[in-house]
Amino acid sequence: TNNQPATIRHGHSGWIVPPCDEVALTEAIVRLAMDVDLRRRIGRIARLDAEQSHGWHHTVERLEEIFNRLIREH
């Protein structure tokens, strides 16, 4: 969808439905409830994405980039 959060990739690391679309939400819940393998795969990928993009190592790298840029500019 156009309003997809940067941290979630529909069908890959999460499930995104349009706001206020009860039919789409119901379908997504039923599909995820009935498909154990899909839930596990999405959960595993979401965890890896979160660890890689939002873990301490990533945060340290981003801060280092910012500090190095500030040092170069001043």
C-alpha cells in the first residue's frame, strides 16, 4: 500500500491492511490464524529485520555516521 510503514514489508515482515477496511482485516486475521507456517515465517523475518535495522549495532553505526559528519563539517 502507499501508506506502508518503512519498517514493515507487506506479506514479508508483516501484514498491512487499508485503514478502516474491516473485510481486509478479517481476511488477513483468518489467513494468518489458519497458516502456521506463514505466521512463523513473517515473525522470523520481522525479528531479523528489527534486529538488523533497529538493534544496538545499527544504532551505533548511525550515530557514528552522524558524529563523523559533524566533525568533518566543523
